[in-house]
Amino acid sequence: MSGELGDMRHRRLKAPASFPVAYYHCLSRVVDRQFVFGELEREQFLKYLREYETFCGVRVLTYCILSNHFHLLIEVPAKPTVPLTAEELLTKLEALSSTALTAATARQRLTMFRQANDTAGEREFIDRLCATMWDVSGFMQRLKQRFTQWFNRHRGRKGTLWEERFKSVLVEGAGETLSTMAAYIDLNPVRAGMVADPKDYRWCGYGAAVAGDRRARTGLRVIIAGGEREEKLSIPDALAKYRVWLFGEGEEKEGFTETGQPLRQGFKRDEVLAVAAAEGQLALEDYLRLKVRYFSDGAVLGTRAFVNEVFATLRERFSPKRQDGARPMAGLKNKLFTLRELRDQVFG
């Protein structure tokens, strides 16, 4: 794994320590540009991405996982002035599906330090495990190493998976810089001719946000807020504004290459104007198509009144703490409601 370990040794441009939060665009490619990311691999990579996002205390605002490389737009807060306690660290370790140092092993080590009254040793042990937190290189190292371990075991192979060290660009968080970089990332499947609309690409932040993924929607709201307080911006408004921005940024460049291909593959002018005219709102049928799992797992689908009426009839089947039954399908201008709130695996 020497290639992955190099991520931590390689010195790259970091935000000044005075920054309360920093934003990075990170890119990493598979060795020899091999097309190794199928559906299973993309799902597994995304699973680890979310695990180590939580563990490292960073936030992935948007992403795009392609056949042989991936893009991430990452928000990295400053390291807390108060260090983690042993219990806080153990809680983080327990949330990981697999790690070389399990929570049980870490707990044993901590117990040994305490039995020996070795406070300094305990603190050093905790700080060493926390060294990769609130750090873009630490996050990328853990994510790439963990996926390599899974991929090699799954494919029966050995050795490095990634082409050299990851690349990163420090991105300004205010104004339109963040949304411009986000659009570049989310438009990759359109540029590659994989889909005609980024909403239809399952493994990018915008596609996941439209389909209802909670973390993807939160990240998108941060992006479109452009450094302002994102709490003031509702999720439906953020989705609509970002869609208009995406189509504006993704318009085809006029002119053609010598082979007759457009200079920049993207959206036709009339598509851009249509999205702007609709103020970024998707048609109801588009939302429902992207949320097909609601039809099989939502149990009940309809207006708030209808779902609550069914809930009242079946009240004894639910927890006493639950006050009502209707759960909104996120992103719809004209709301539909379901009896179950589905946040994960919204496709298929």
C-alpha cells in the first residue's frame, strides 16, 4: 500500500491555520486508468466515503464516481481546540464497518494505559489515532486504503490500486467559486456522454440529492448558499437554484472539432433556457421516477391527509413516540407523502 501511504507524506497546499473552514477539490485515478468501477464498486466506494467522512470530521459536499477515477468537493473544518476523549474516539471507531484497529482493540489498549496510570501514553495513543481527522490528506488516505483493501480481496489481487497521489485544489468557499467547482464535478457524466442530464447519474452528488439522499441534499445547500448561512435556504429551493446553475455552466460550447464533435459536450441552448424558464423545478414524473423505491417500500403514498388517515387506522403498529404518519418526499414543489421515510438506497 505504499502508493496510498504516500498521500500523507506528500506535502500539498493546505489552507492557512487561521481559516475556520477550508474547501478542496480532490481527484484520484485508478492505476493505468483501468475501468474498475462497476455498480458494485461504486456502491462500496460510496459506503466507505460516508463512513470516513463521519470518522474524519469532514463533509463531502458533492462527488462523482466514474469508471476509473473520482472527484470530491470536501469541506474541512479547523481541528477542534478541545481534543477528543477516549470515549468519543471509541464511538467513532465503532461506526466503521471494518478497520485494522477495531474499537475493541483500542479499548483494550486504553485500559492498559489506565491500569498503568500512564496518562501521557493514553493521550499520545488517542492523538495518534486522531491525526488523520479534520485533515483532507488523512481523509483521502483512509478512504483510498480502505477501498483498496476491499477491492483487492473482492478481485483476488494484490498491490496498489491508485495512480500516484491524489490531486487537490484549495477552493474559495464564498461567492460562486464553490458552486462553479461543484458544477464541474457533477457535470462529468454529461461531458463523458454517460447521461444527458446529471439528475440521471446515480453516483454524483446532484443525482443523489434529487433522489432524496439526506447528506447529498445538505451538501448541495451549502454549495448553492455560497458562503451565506445555508439554514436560510430550503432544500427544494437549493435543488432548483443548483439545477439552473448546472445547466448554465454545462451549456455546449459553440463550434465543432475537426471530426464534427462539439467543442464542449453539454446541454443545447434550448435545454438551458427551458430549465431557466422552469426555475429549476423538475416535473413531478421526473421526481417519482428517481424515487421508484417509494412505490415498493413506502407502504403508503398520497397527500398528507390520506397518509395520516391510514396511519391513524394502523396506529397500534407504530411506536407510541411517533406523532403522525406522513413523511414528505423531499424536493417536490407540490408535496406527496409516504408512510415510511426512506433515506438510503433510494434507487431501485
